[in-house]
Amino acid sequence: QQKVQQSPESLTVSEGAMASLNCTFSDGTSNNFRWYRQHSAKGLEVLVSIFSDGEKEEGRFTAHLNRANLHVSLHIREPQPSDSAVYLCAAPMTNSAGNKLTFGIGTRVLVRP
Amino acid sequence: DTTVKQNPRYKLARVGKPVNLICSQTMNHDTMYWYQKKPNQAPKLLLFYYDKILNREADTFEKFQSSRPNNSFCSLYIGSAGLEYSAMYLCASSRGGAHGNTLYFGEGSRLIVV
């Protein structure tokens, strides 16, 4: 069964400084990963989808995937206070039919002005 | 338009009473999902519909019901709410059931059971 763990649990950064979040997963055969974020009392917003080892950039958000190391990261360039949210890593469930995702608990990011 | 809409946004229910949550999407997605999210926990998949076929996770099989009267709508039904059902319920949809398709989420329905 796919297991997803995120670190750190929380992160405080200053506006404009790079923010880096980490995610490890247990099934290295998985081939699609996503980063979502959730603002307080809101739904999940997809930020980046990455399907192969290497880097994928979507605006100020860049994901790095290394399946050999069972690791995917998210970097937020020039974070703004509006980026304060919980960031969730998602990986496909192992041995599952359909597009079922397993999520991490999330990293709570606070961007200080 | 990648909007998934959920109603109600907030629901207060008494223990033992039924709860019905509604989700709609206009993207003609054939797969719709319901996740449960509690504070400081990862979202947990409860069930999903691929077209008209309902798939429920093993550990939630008896607790939740769902219906999908047409492609656009999907409901989540709790027959008798318990305190442990208090959570945010997130509906999502995706195009097809194959790996690689992005899930689009609604803003959630926050259920408080008292």
C-alpha cells in the first residue's frame, strides 16, 4: 500500500525567500505525482503534476521527482503571503484501478510579509 | 472551467440523523470521488464512481452510500451520523479512470455532528 510522508510539518518563510517542501513515498513504480494546496476552509487546488524523473515548473512552483530515491519536492519561488496554506503531496494508490490518490498529511506554510 | 461545486458548504447534524451532501461538475468528467479530511490528517478516499459504477474503499464500505443520477451529479449519504463523521468532505472529478489524470476538487462540505 502506497505510503506518503511529508516534511517539514510546518514552515515559515519570509516573503520573497524560496520555500522548499519534501515528500517521500513507498512505491517507486508510481509514475504520477501531484502537489495540491489547501487554503483555510477551502478545497484542494492542484499546483503541479509530474510524471517522470526530473523537474516540472508551473509558474512559481517547481516539482522535482526522483523515483529511485522515492522523493518528490516542491519549491515555491518568491512566495507571497497569499501562498500561506497547507501543501499536500499526492501519489497514486498501489495496485489500484482508476485514478485513486494517496495523500500526505501536508506541510503548513506561513509566508510572512 | 474546472469548477466542482459542493452543497451545502456547512452542515450541522445531530447524532443519529442522516446527512446528504451534493457535488456537481460541468466538465463532463466520467469519474467522481469523495474524500474525507479531518484536521491534521491526510485526505482519505471514501468511494468513487467511474461512470455508473460505484467503488467503495473496504474500510468505509458500510458507512457511506452514494448515488450518481447523471454524469454531472454525485451525492454522499450518511444514514446515521456519528460524532466521528465530523470532517471536511471533498468531492473531486477527473477525466477517465486511468493514471495520469488530474483530480479537480470542490471547496468542500464541512460537517459538524453534535
